[in-house]
Amino acid sequence: MLPLKSWPVRGHGRQIDILRQAVKADKLAQSYIFYGPHGVGKKQVLRCLLQELFCAQGGLDNCDVCRAISSSHYQEILYISSEVESSSISIDSIRRGIDHLQISALHGAYRVLVVDQAELLTIEAANSLLKVLEEPASNCYIFLLAEQLTSLPMTIRSRCQLLKFLPLSTTEMTEWLQQESIDQRLHQIIQTVSLGRPGRAKELLADNLSAYNQLTERSLTLLAGNLSKAMSVLSSWFQELKKSEENISAIKISWLQI
């Protein structure tokens, strides 16, 4: 395995240094929790780490292994996330992950389990996963991705190495926007609404900023009408959206930019 010269990731330098030093010293922990806001870059850092682990060419992203990892189709790596119909991660999914870890590696020295949205583990699933975390096989790695560390059971947290991912700084986000060749006229809006999260910025761009524009239009409509009614409607919005930090922030920003 050849080390990557650099990872194509904007920001998260401390986290990347910790992981790369661990790989170089052959001291990568067998279980990690990557936690931080949605869209901040946790998956991108994990993808680069897995490419460096599995790619004989050093993770140059131009070989079959790197392409398979980028598309989440490398057979030594199993990705688990919530079931659409239940919005949770069931014990059956974790059992499937455990079976995957117990199979001998076919094309590499490792087997990897990635659990996305780990805060959605049911109690039964978390207990099942805990057994594996307590006695992991020597050639296996487990990565849990979550937005809030406190949403995971302490028993799970205590058996994993923790890596916190923070939003990018204004400078880092500006550099990312320039790198992505985004229309200069959209920079300020994306910079503000994405709150330092490149993944969220991509979602906004893919949606052509329609959600942001709708919020702005509704704000203007309210301002043009009865103030008392506007405040009443806003109050109901905040009640409905109080669990969604992103939407609340977008509403505030829309008002401030009018």
C-alpha cells in the first residue's frame, strides 16, 4: 500500500492527520465514530481513508478499487443505513453487517462495516453491535457516522475512537466554492445558507436553490401583509420546524437578507 500524497478534502486537517498517522504506524483503531453536522465532510474523509487502506496504488482514484469505493460498491466494505419504511436501523441490518465482518477478505486484508446515521440504531441493533465492538476480529474495521455524539449509547461511544467534524471556516468554504466553479453571484447565498458544510452546499445547488427561494418569497409576502398575521404565521413555522436547524437558519437568513 502506497500512501496518498494528499487527500482531496477541503478542511478537516486535524482529523486527516490523525487518521493518516494511524495508518502509517499501523495503529488504526478498529472502531471509530465520525460525528458532526450533516454535509460537513465525514463521508468524504472516510472514502479517502478506505481508498488508502485498500488501494495498492495509493488511492489515486483512477483504479478499479478506488472507483468501486467511490461508488460504494467495493465488496469488502458493507454500508448500512436506515430503512426507508421505518426510519431506523434494525437488528437484522446489524446482523447482516456482523455476517459480513466474519467472512474472510477476498481482495484485501480487511473487512469494513460502515453504519451511516448511527443515531438511528434501535436498542436491539445497538446491543447487537456492541458485542462486536467488545470483541472485534483483528482484520475488521467499523465506522459509525452520526450527527450528534450524545444520540449514541454511552456503551457504544466508550468502545470507539471519536473524531469530531466541524463546519468549514469562511476561508475554507470560499476556497471550496471557487474550486467547484460555482457562479460568483451565488457565492454569498451558498456561503451563508450552507453554514460551512460542502455537502449541504451541493444539495442546495442540485435543488437550484429552490427551497431557499421559496422561503425568501414567503418572507416577502408576509412583510407585505399584516405584521401581526406575519408574526403569527412565523410562530407556527418555528413550532413545526424547531427540530430542523437547517430550515430555521434558512428562514432567519431570508429575513436578514431582505
